[in-house]
Amino acid sequence: MPYADGDTFMLPMFYSTNGLFYNAALFNDDGTDGKYKLPVTWDDFYALGEQANQDGRKLFIYPKAGYLDNFLFAEVAASAGMDTLSLWTAYEDVYSDTSFTAVFEKLAGLKPYFAWDVFDSAKPIDNEAKILNNEVLFVPSGSWMPGELVDYKKSEGFEYGFMAPPSFSVDGERYCAGMIEQVFALRSGDAAREDAARKFIAYLYTDAAAKIIAEKGKGMVPINGIMEIAKTAGIDDLALSMYGVYDKGAKFVASSFVAANAEGVNWKQTYCFSMDSIMQGLDGSDAQWWINRMKNDAALLKAGIQAQ
């Protein structure tokens, strides 16, 4: 429901998954034999950051701060729950909820472990490539990333790993956000055309159509049994392993902000790119500054919706 108007609806059609990529050759189950142990919680993540610093590496980089959108959707769901995520994306005032603000506090706390010295906001693919030579351990991106890096040199033994962002407690839930393309049909006033459109959309969600889409376009339709369909359609093992993160306990979340405008507000800059200022160490930029910026701009966007 992109306009929150109760009238316009879209159905999910294809999806890609987002999470943390890493070099699986650097990790094992218990962190022995000179390798790292995969972090589960944010405490683990920070501890690994300290270890990486000692080893002359950095824990974290992003392609550019705009890629944090899906990371934030996943982590707000993990910390504060789906209801709070829905409120946030509708510009409601969630900014006194400590389970919500914890997300931004954790991200701001990555400053000592962020690879700012080698980060270039104008070269997102080069930033992703920092995991290929082991300069950086983790980068958040989506299932398209390996295709972007196919021509980049990789360290000896490099193997893609993919996991959900950290949980906020040992038993906490972990989410991976998906980007979803959507399908809809416009009302034409022609009953026969509208009926044909409904039937075609229904067909798109059949096993037969999903197989064609996977074979011809490498797209994944969100239906039951899609992983088996994808295997028979020739989707490669790396892609299957990324989509298989949901079979390993991660929960799926897809979200977006309600369409809104307000004079002087660039919401993506506010909720994502504020991270750049914090990682760079600009005066006055910290988690609370970030939260306050969002609160102020969200109120303006909400007022704009209500004035329509």
C-alpha cells in the first residue's frame, strides 16, 4: 500500500535478499586455527571489531550509506519488532522507544571499526571489494553484489559467505530485509480486460510461471517451494545459499517508507547518510544527533501527509 490510502495495493513479484557479505575462508565454527568465529550478537560483532583492529583489518564498510536502508529495516525489526518498524515507516514518533533507538546507537558505535580511511562514497563497488582482499570483514549489500565484483581480484581461497545482521541478544531474532519488485493492474473500466489482468497476475504465482521467470530472468518469485523451483531452473549455488539464509533461522522483512514530501527534507539523507558524518567523526554527530534529526524530519513528513 504505497500511499497509505487504503485504495492502491501492489503484490510482491520478485525479491532479492540483503545481509552481510564476508570471506568465508576467514571464519569457522569456533574461531580456532587462526580463524574468526562468526558473530551472532552485537556484542560479538563489537568484540570481533577489536580483534580485527589488532590484526590490521577493519570490521565494517558499506558501499555507500544509502545501502543502510535495508540493514536498518532488518535491525529495527530485530530490536523493536515489526509493529514499531511499521510505525517508523509511517513517520510516527517512535524516537523515545529505547528498543528502536538501540539500533542507531549500535550503528554509531561502529566508528572505531569502520574502514573510513579506505572508504570512497563515490565508488560503492570498490568499497564492496574491500572484503575480497581481506581489508574489511563485512559489507552489507544484496544478492546482486557478487555479479558486480566478478572482475575484481580476490584473495587466495576467497569464498563468499552471507549472513543476517547481528541480533540484539543471544536468543534474539535475526532478520534479512528483501527488496521486492511489485505487480499491479490499473482499473480500465473494461470488465473483460480487468478479469484477464487478474488471471494473468494469478498465473505469475504458479510453479510453472516461477520456473520460467527463474530460468529466463534469474528472478525469484515469493511462493512456497521457490527454492526447489530455483534449483531445477539452474539458479547457481551461490545465489541459492544467499536466499537460503531464511532456512537457517533468519526471518524475512520487506519494508518501505510511505510516500511523503516536506520542504527542506531529504529523508534518505537523514535516516541513512547521517551515518557518514558519524563515521567521519564530525563534531556533534553521534547517535542522539541522528535520532533527533530523524524525529524532526519525520514530524514534517507526517504533517505533510496529514495536510493532503
